[in-house]
Amino acid sequence: MSCPELKRQGKTTIAITHDDRYFDLADRVITLEYGQITSDRRSGAGLLS
């Protein structure tokens, strides 16, 4: 099952990664440094826009 299909079903997908190649696909990106949130941004694009 793909992420867009899960999203249509109202499901949430959480990915924890250091790979920033796909950050622009996310609805929300939370950045942590040393266990503290340093950035919390929401994208207008998202997976299904």
C-alpha cells in the first residue's frame, strides 16, 4: 500500500530519517537537534496536492 493510498484512508505515516531527498513530499517536517525540536514546518504541497 502506498503513502497516498494510506492518506486517502485517513492514515498517518511517520518516517524518521536523515535523508532529506523526500522532505518536499511531506505534509509536515519536524527537525530535532540533540533531542530538541528546532523546526516544525508544514508544507503546502503534501503528497496528494
